[in-house]
Amino acid sequence: MADLIASVLIVVGGLFCLLGSLGLARLPDSFTRLHGPSKATTLGIGSVALASLVYFTAREDAPSLHELLIIVFVVITTPVSAQLVAKAALHRRLPQWRRDGTGD
């Protein structure tokens, strides 16, 4: 049963990482590109780490807490790094996308 749960979590995590990567590649400017990796990829990495936690906890008959530390670290550091990239883009006055298709 743990193998099935871990497999589903890995597939879901892979799909979230794929969607985050597509968002990074397809969105028009640096500000909107931050949402793909910072939101979807965080869920993807968290899902894969959770799959690892489920798998190794079931195999070793003891709780595997290393993965929880990874999840907490990713959840804490991702918004901070996204904010720093956005501030750098504002500081460099990179053009922002508008609905009419023009930049600033």
C-alpha cells in the first residue's frame, strides 16, 4: 500500500514540477515567471519528498523525518528567494507585461 501511495505522490509531484517549468518557459515577463517555479514547483518537490517519507517509513518501520526537514526548508526559502528576484527585477527596471501586450 505504501508503494502505491508513494507512486501516486511521485507522479503528482512530477506533474507539478512540469507545470512549474512550463510556466517558467512560457510566461511573458520576469514577474509572472516567478509564479511557476515558486508555487507549482514547491508543491512538486514537497510531494516527491512526502513520497520518500511514506516509502522509507514503511520500509524501515521507523519514522523518516529527514524529508520533513527538506519540505520545511523548501517552503520557507522559496518565497524569500522569489521576493528577492522580484526586487532585483524592480531595481533593474525590467519591463512588465500588460494585458494589451506591451511592456513598461
